[in-house]
Amino acid sequence: MRHFTSVAQLGDLNEAFKKAKHVKENPFADQKLGRNRTLLMIFFNSSLRTRLSTQKAAMNLGMNVMVLDVNQGAWKLETERGVVMDGDKPEHLLEAIPVMGCYCDMIGVRSFARFESREDDYNEKILNQFIEYSGKPVFSMEAATRHPLQTFADMITIEEYKKTEKPKIVMTWAPHPKALPQAVPNSFAEGINLTDYEFVITHPEGYELAPEFVGNARVEYDQDKALEGADFVYAKNWAAYSGENYGKVLSMDRSWTVDTRKMALTNNAYFMHCLPVRRNMIVTDDVIESPQSIVIPEAANRVVSAQTVIREILLGL
């Protein structure tokens, strides 16, 4: 593996899960792989789990780690070609990226959708410039359209907790006061579509995801109907994708909040969320604090997913 931007690059899922199991059971077994290697983690956006879990994963592999917050500890970076740089951005990404590549062996990049242009976001302009100009392996720590490390952790968690070979997975939209990117739901849908699980996506009309991510999932606009018999409920907000509504909040309908009545429709389902979560918007206190909530084990598996991916990249160096 040279670059990692999508869960589809994991290859055979059974093999990927075996590798993740090895990492989880033997977190320090491969420290020689990362010795005298340096990971540079670049954040254009805030982070808690991604920063800590990825840094911990690299340290488990014996790597040195450098972290750069672009908006706090560095020059503001211009990202557009052809711009007259007479504003507040003194450095261009086209010079910054190859310089960063000189200082490390691998780069992790976190850069969200800006909601200024759907075309720019879905062409992954920032992430792809790092791949093109750094000269180093690059992995996504969440980009405009996908969050593959999160999705891999989600899939590992489902594999650990599932009680049947083909569980019913429901990804439900839930209300949120701000416009959020489609990266997590896109990526989760992409990952579950690689399995033979029953997969349902439920959301209000107007919140349809890009067809390439929806894939073979059944789309259900009636949340109660979608949740019936679910084994896992994955709650997440996202802003509208289609047309002129791209990046907009079309609804904050609180009836979509995941509560005990909604969970009672399921097959005693496990509740999942990528975190951070807006309590009593996305999910009620009693659901996220219930024994069926696996958001903490899910977050813990972020170390496992990151370490498995970084290990594969190191093996290719």
C-alpha cells in the first residue's frame, strides 16, 4: 500500500480484519518497522480522536511523529493556482508540500470539505495535491469526501460485536445545528457496501448522498421503518449534497433524534457514532449511556485502524 484514501484500498476484508486483530493483540510487535521513520500529521481542521489515535498508532510502530496545525502554528497557506498572493496567505501549498515531504517518510492529512464548491470538494483538491507533490506516501485523516480510518475502525467494531454473520446495519441521519460534511456517511456507506451485510440508509428527503457512495444500500425515508430489526444503528448528521443545496442545513427535525423509542424498534441494536456527538440532538443521553452504546470501543479501535494502515504503508517503503 502506497497511499490510503478509501476503505476500498484495504483489499480483501477478511485479510484486513486479520491484520487488525494482529495489531490489536500485539500493539508493539512491529516497532522495528517504524524505527528511524517519521510521520508528519497535517491538520487543516480540528481533531481529538484522529490526532491522538494516529499519533499513538505511529508511536506503537516505533515512529517519530511531527504534528502541524496549519491554522495555528504555521503560515496561512494559499491553495489555489493562479492567485495573486496579495492577501493574508504568504505561502503557497505548491511550495509547502514538497518542503514538508523533505522532512518525513509519510504524511497524514486532515482537510474537510469547504462547501464553497462541490466540484472542488469531491475532486479532493487538497489531499490530491499532497499525493502529487510530496513525493511521500499519504493517508487521509479525513478528507472532503471520505474518512477511511474512521470507517475501518467502525467495520472492525461491527466485526467484533456482530451476533450474526449478516447483521442489519442502519445508518440514520440525525439533526445538528451546523452544516457537516458528507465524509463520514459517504465513507461508512462505501465500507458497508463492501460487505454482504443488509444495509439501509435513512434520512429526510433532500439529504440523499452521492449515488456512488449509496451503492447497493436501500434508502428509506421512514426512519421507524428503517430501524425495524436493526442489529447496529449508526447515527450521523450530514448537510445536503444535491445541486444548489450543497452544504446547506435543510432540516433540524428533532423527531429524527435517536431515542429509546427508536432503539426499541431494533433487534436490541448496538448504537454507534464517530464522535464528537451533540447529545439530545443526534442521540439522547439514555441511549448513548446505555449498555448497547459502543461508541467508546469504536473510538478505541481508531488506534487499531490507523496502526494497521500505517503498518501496511511501512511494509511498502
